[in-house]
Amino acid sequence: MNNGLEMPILGYGVFEVSPEECERCVLDAISVGYRSIDTAQAYRNEEGVGNAIIKCGVPRDELFITTKIWISNAGYEKAKSSINESLKKLKNDYIDLLLIHQPYGDYYGTYRAMEEAYKEGKVRAIGVSNFHPDRFVDLALHVNVPPAMNQVETNVFSQQTKLREEMDVFGTKTTAWGPLARGLGDLFMNETLLGIGTEYGKSASQVALRFLIEQGIVVIPKSVHVERMKQNMDVFDFSLSTTEIEKITNLNIADEGTAQLRDPKFIKWIINNYKL
């Protein structure tokens, strides 16, 4: 990243993993080789991740933990307090990567608290999530520590090319949430991906993940099944040709993603109804 910190390009995401099964899932993921775990305050499963960190037997410095500050904790004072709360739940004295989850509320105040935590060593890198080009550039131009990461919906159908061009100016990397398009667009049966996969003995989803990885995009696929976790990791023994990359690039149909993050009705709903 732009501060010199390295993170695994493939990690395990725990979005929509219930608090009850999160510990087991993270332990399974670590046991099959994952070393990067992505959680968030809004997922309500930071404690499960923390329990797994303590029990997994892998040294803490070999793990990379990401979490995110939710909207209802926006603003300097609330964000500062919530960082300490996340550290307690994660049972750690530092977080590897801390992100603003959504660009709503006083996210400038949130970022100031994150910069402070970064300088204090509580956080090793800071960034944002779900920031479209306009909000990303405005924030990046008005902070002291440039965002190291922007986690956004990114997959073969939503490649975020315009956003990534703006982020490159600041050295900001991309993490893809929904790297398998959340099952939309019939990704698993896409003829282009299946055809390419046949050449390498890989599934459509493995080809889709490999496409992102070869562009330096961090991917965090989620599964509660060990075999699928293993399959999602099995993407480092083949490379795509220039022609294959071009074919997959042409699958891009909704560059900025399909999540309605700019819809005023969605913004009002999520702020008013999704509070921690």
C-alpha cells in the first residue's frame, strides 16, 4: 500500500456470517491458509473474529485484520471511542487496516480519529470503503494521510475502472467486496469464464478471482464451507493471457457497481434504520 505496508491479495470476508458461526468460519479459513480477515463493526461479528485470532495458533504478526467504522459511529469523538471498542472485541492492541465503511455522516471527523489512531500505532493503515470518485477525491485532497485502501464493489461485471484511475493518483489500492458478483449476472455459468476455465481446469469463479488478482486488486470472497474456501484460494497456479484478459474486460457492464449507494432513499434508510 502507499505507506509501505503489505497485505495478502486474497483474504476471507465475514460479511453476513452470523456472530454464532463467525468464530468457527474464521478458524476454518485460517486452517486452510487464509491470513487476511475482513470484518466490520456493522457485521456484529468482530468478537467472533477476535476469538478465532486468539485460538487459531497462528502468530498475530502473520495475520492481517481489517475492520470498518460504521455510520452511527461517525464523527471524531464517536469514531475514537469505537476504535477502542473494536480493539477490545478483536482482542488486539492494533488493527492492520481500518476503513470508513460508508461515505455518510461526519466522515471527515471519523478520518481525523483514524489518522490519530494511525499515529499512535493502534492502526497500521487507514482508508475508506464505498467511496465513489467524487467523494474519494474530495476526501483524499483534504486529509494528512492519504487513504491506503478503498473497498468497493468490484468484479468482472463492475470493474471500477474510472474510480481506480482516480485512486492511482494517491497510490490507493482497491479491495473488491462482492468479487464473485454476489451470484448475480450468473457469473458461475458465464460462458466466457467457463471457456477460459476449461483451459486451466478451473471454475468460472476461480477465473473471475484470478482476473482481479492479476490487476493488483485485493479480493475477499466469503463462504461458510471449507471446500469452497479452499477452491477460492486455489487461484495462484495459472495466469491469464492477454487475449483472455481482454475478453473478461469486455464483460464490464456496470462499472461503478450495482449497489445503490448514491440513491437518496437508500441513504436515508440506512442512516435511520441501521444503527449500532
